[in-house]
Amino acid sequence: MTGDGDVDEGRSSAGPGGAGGSAGPDADSDAGLDAIWAEVCERWDEQDVHDMFLGYCSQVDRLPRAAAYYRSVRDEPERTERADSQLKKIGALAIAQVVAQPRTEPAERSLILWLVMIVVVGVLLVWLAGQLW
């Protein structure tokens, strides 16, 4: 890594927003995330660094930003394969997070459902009574 924030071979580690990451996928750039991304860029061939980055992004709910970082380097031939692989992992992590969230129904929706069922049963009973007499 050179002193001006660029990774060896002239690649910027600032992320998808360019210098400083201020125009990235999230205008309120997370300095911690930017620092980890710089480390990922510097140690690109080490899978454990990528795993750590995705773990951090998952914990702080920043998977969309992680995807933006990886999309920003997909066009670099030496990074395309790993970037695509990481994007697939991000997709899987995002799906897992959605599936893991508990489904809760609002109490008022449940109450409305019970009231509708009572009215329907009442109407059916009145209709049935009318048919029998």
C-alpha cells in the first residue's frame, strides 16, 4: 500500500465512491468499513480477509455497501473471479438474514381477522337457520 491510500499496482482502496468513499452507495461513509475494505484490497488473495469483511458487513447491516465495493472492482481482470464469488456470498447472506427474521403479525391484524371470522360464522348460522325453518 502506498502512502496516498492507493493499493499497489495503482488500484484505489477508497471504495466504490472514489476518493474518501463519500459518493459511494451510502453518503454517510463508515470509516471502519472503508478501513477494512482497504485491508481487503491490500490482501486480495487471502480468503480469510474477505470472510472477515463480509462478517463485519453482515453484523453492522452493511451488505449492500459490501456488494457495491465488490462491484466496483469486478472490471479488474485479476479481481473478477473473487469479486463475483464474494457477490454470490453476499446474496446468500442477505437471503439468510431475511429468512432468519421472525415473522410477527401485528396484534390489530389478528383481532380484525377474528372479528371477520365471527361475523362470517354468524351470517352462515343465520342463513342455515333460515334454510331449516
